[in-house]
Amino acid sequence: MPFPDLPERLREVRAQIEAAQRRGGHGQTVTIVAVTKTHGADAVQAAWDAGLRDVGENRVQEALPKMDALSVPVRWHLIGHLQRNKVKALDRFALLQSLDSGRLADAVNAHADAAGHTIDALIQVNVVGEETKGGFPPSEWRQEAERLLSLRGIHVRGVMTMAPFDADERTLRTVFAGAREARDIMREAGHDATELSMGMSNDFEVAVEEGATFVRLGTILFGARSA
């Protein structure tokens, strides 16, 4: 049986999330997105068997073979950067968490319009201006929130962010509070933006304290990944 310790790891993580929810006091529901990048389809099956229903993948080309290999109806999240020439693949995902530029938004909207449906997405924000990460900087949040209202093919469900990997707690809270502000700006502009995706294996407790509704967990559930 692959990942035999996943159920126990998951119990511990859920207990940590519940404690962080109490400390934070935001009253939100938190959904765990099991990140299975570099693992095989057996990790997705193990996540399903353990009771997880949401799975995150960084790359379309890695996700599609897993989708084809499995029959379990998990909700697939694309959490990594999406190239504009791969937007058609979004039809197989429940949520695009990484809408990180205006050009990508235009490409997603054009595909959705041609296909006759809408695509659920989170706006990726880069709160502290990390050069190695994508996403909208704070100076663009209000303008983009207004512009996205005209893109009828995109349903903005909230905001996603990533903190610097080695950030101290003060920086983590700055990043996560900034994402919460970005979500508020989206809502003020008229978007149905309720979700806040932030927090990974090394910082999810602080993220939940700051209001996260999605946490993206890989290593803490499945162990270290291969290269």
C-alpha cells in the first residue's frame, strides 16, 4: 500500500488546522489541497482513500496523465504557472489558482468565451515583490479588479499567494494579511471572491491563523519529493 502513513499524517494536520482556526478567529472553513507534483497517480489515489477530495498540480503536462489513469472524481486545482498556449487544459481543472497576469487572464477569457462557459480562478498576488514569483503587485490590485469585471469568461473566486520559503513569522503575516487585503479589494470591486489560498507545508498554520480557506500541502502529507 503506497503512503501507508498518510491517514495518520492527515489526522495530525487536521488537528493543527483546527487549533490555528481557533487562534485566528476568522471562522472560515479550510480545505486541504493535496499537492501531488512529482508523485505518481498512486499519491492521488491515496489522498482520495484518506478522505481528501482536492488535489493540486503545478504543471498541466504532469497532471493530465494522472487524470487519465484514475477514475476517482477529485477536484483538480492547477496551482503552478500556466502557459497561455495551454489554456484549453483548464477544461479539466476545477480551479485555476494561479491567474498571475493580465495577458494570461485575456487568454483564459478568450478560451472560455469560445467554449461557452466560465472558468473559476484565483488571482495570484505577489505581496512583497519577490522577483522569483509571479503575480500581481499591490499597485495593480484595484485596477485589475476593475478590469477583470469585463472578462465574463472568468469567475474570480478569490486570491492566492505564496510567501518566501525562508520567511520569518513577521514576513509571513505581512504576506498573508496582504493577500487578505487583495481579496477584499476583489470583493469591493464586485467579484464573488470568498477564497484565500495560502500556506504550504512549512507555513500553513500561520496562513490559517490569517484566514486561509485553502492550504496547499505536499511534503507534510506525502514525504519528500523526488527531483
